[in-house]
Amino acid sequence: MKDNFYITTPIYYPSAKPHMGHAYSSIVADFFARLKRIQGHKVFFLTGTDEHGQKIQRAAEKSNKDPLKFCDEISKTFRNLSSLLNLSNDDFIRTTEKRHASAVTNLWNILEKKEEIYLSKYSGWYSVSDEAFYNEDEIEDLDGKKISKSSGSPVEWVEEESYFFKLSKWQEPLLKFYSENPKFILPKSRKNEVISFVKSGLKDLSVSRKSFSWGIKVPSNKDHVIYVWLDALTNYLSALNYPKETERLYKDFWPANIHIIGKDILRFHAVYWPAFLLAAGIKPPQRVYGHGWILSGDEKMSKSKGNILDPIEIIDIYGLDALRYYLLKEVSFGNDGNISKEKLESCINSDLANNYGNLCQRVILFCEKNLALKVPEKYSFTKEDLKILNDFNENIKNIEKQINDQNINYYVEYVVNQLFKANKYFNDQAPWTKKDDILRLNTIVFVSLELIRKISILLYPIIPNTSLKVLNIFSMMEKDIKFDTISNNEYLKDKKEIIKLGILFEKIKR
């Protein structure tokens, strides 16, 4: 029995419409969720929206709307995005739900009972846009305004009564935790960044606000609302019905296997979150992966910069699977990635239309003309046939190992190489010259069909719609997709015939 697997996206702050960064985090998480499912794992995949805080309250007031009604409308945009991106998420959590408030209140009560929280006064720099506090050395002057060095967002001086979490107390326990769990933070560059930050000295963290009201009230003091990050991070627990820790959902899936996040919220997930959990006596997640930004030109996309690339527009023009493939292949996972129309079109033409689409079209058309779409019953593998077929079996363990370290680029590169080899095999074997040798012709067709099946299974987590369309020609449904069958060289021997296939990807005329 395979282990259970719990994966999450960040919960998105819905004060503006979705952009490519949101789409990227979601597509990456969906890739891992789909892959783990076909590997036989029981998967729980979570996404959602973070709907509390000053930024939301101000946006609702500007729209002359009640904050909850405002959130109902904008949250729907992100729920619709999940559907548009063909995400396979098992749940969509909203921080305005009662189940979430119950989890946050319970966690607060534990921390307060353990004397990890105390009442004092906060004075310092705060960014409403980032929902983050900044130290003096983390801000700078720009055109007479104070901004955050890391995000470029404006900061304002705040002085108010606040509850504090004893973060300073957890500096050494956190460093010990990182040492004992060397792969808790990936990629390695992000881990080094976090350790450096923690070693520089942690200060107690303000975890409540009095200056606005839109949030979950502090149970023991209704004048305060719980600071948005203690509220927001708890979504990963509330979706599992925490504090009902004896129920199956929580027992099956906590601690989470991995939180997929953007690097800009790494500190909250890799410092504050494990500190809250350790202080409450709850196991931290197994891994936090901070990926890079999707850039527009050389800059991070943001509403304030007006450089947001709309994933919905790109999907309307090029199709969903083209976007999914492009982001997973062309962005070096963990680093920043630049998206451009030229690169996307080149990717569609060379990889999807030429390599994958063309392979499927040529083999199936040949099978139709020469074998009436029948799967060959008699075949005899040569050493050359077995070499290309066995490549999958020989690499299956390494693929699994690379994926367990979130090496998406290794996985995609392996698939691209197999596509190249499959096309070369069909060309070199030239079955159209073997009409006087029916056994050899049959074998080439059988091997080529098996290669298409194996490659389509590997492509399923990347381009689920298109790969499933191809697997349907073998009368395979989604439930039939099993990762370990790529090691079977004669899966199709029990299939009698295949179904015709239309064009998978139209070439982009440039």
C-alpha cells in the first residue's frame, strides 16, 4: 500500500483578478497530485482563497460592499480558475468558512494556554499590500515614500496594542528542526536564505490587529482580530477538519507532504508556520517548496505595476494544455521564469504539434491503412525493439526518485527524449518498406503503439486532456492510467483494435 500524499497550493489573496503566478503554482501542484495518484497514492490536493485582512476590508469599502459579499464574488473567480486550469483538487478552502474559524480559534487557544502569546504594543513598519511587518533594514526610500526592499510595496508606520507570539523563543528549536529535516525547505538556495534569516535573530511576532475588524476575532479579546498569517496558514489544517484529530481525514493526511508556494511567502511558511505548530505540539509539514516568480519582462507581475499576464486570455488563444506544458517545461522549477508569446508558440509547434501530435498521427494513420486499425496479434521483438521499450522500465525508479525531490524538469526532459526516440524509431524502422515482411511490419506498429501509450501516461500529469484523448484510442479511461504499466511492453496485447484520432495540436502560423 502506497503512502498517502497531501499537497497544497498557497491560498490566494483575491483582492485582484488571477494572474500567471497563481496559475503556475496551481498547475505545478496539480502535476504532482495527478502523478502521485497514477502511482497509486491516496491523494488530497487543496487550494483556496485567503479572504481576511486590512487589504480586503479596504477593497470592500472602496466597492461599497459588505466584506463577506465582496469575498463571495471574488473568491468565485479563483474557484472558476481552478476549473479552467483543469485542477484535480479535492477541496477548495475559504478562510471565511466556519470550519476554518473553528480551527484558527482552537490553535490560538492552545498557544495562549501554553503561554506562547502575550499582550503588548506594536510599533513598526507594516505593508497592507503584503500583509507583512518589516524591520528597519528591510525598507528603503523611493521618491519620498517608504517601501519594502523585497516586494516594492509601500509600508506605513503602525502603533497599536497587539498580541505577540514568542517567535524569539523558537529560534534555536527551528534551526535544530532544519538540521534534522534537511529537505524541509527546497530548493537549497531557499533553505540557505531561511537559515540565514533565522540565525540573524528572530523577534517576537505581532499576531493580532485592532485597527481593522475584518478577520477572526481573538477568542479572549473581541477588540482584536487574529493577524492574517496565523489565520491564513491554518487553512492547511482546517481543510482536514482540525481540531478533530481522531477523524480519518486528519489522521490520513497530516502532516502535509508538501506546500507549493511562491518564494515571496517563504518566510511565513518556513519560519512562522513551523514555529506556530511546534509551539502548539503539532507536527510541521514535511516540506515547503518555494518556486520562483513568473516574470513579465524582467519584473514580477503585480497589480501595482500593471504588467499582469492573464492566463485566461492565453488559454483562450492557445489552449489549456499548451499553457500547462509550456510552464512545466520551460520554467526551471525553483527559479524565476519568463513567459513570452514567441517561446510559447515555438513550444507548441516543436514539441506538441511536431513531436507528440505527429508521432500519434503517423503511427495511427499507418495502422489504419495497413492493419484496418487492428492491434497486431503476432509480433516478435528484436534487440532494438526491446532497447527502446525497456528504457521506461530501467528508468522508472529514477523517475520516482527525481519526482520525490520535485525535479519537474528532469521528468519533462525524460518525456521529451522519449518522444524524440519514438519518432526516430518509426522513421528508422520504416514499416512502409516492410510490406513483404508482415511479422516485422506488425512488430514495428505494435512497438510504436506501445511507445505512444507509455509516453501518453507520462504526459498525463502535464497535459491531462490531450494525453487522455490519445489513451482513449486504446479504450483506456482515466481510471485505467497506472504509472507502473509503463514497464509493461505488452499491455496492448489484449486490445483488439484502436480508435481513429484527430489532430491534437494545430501548428501556429508565424
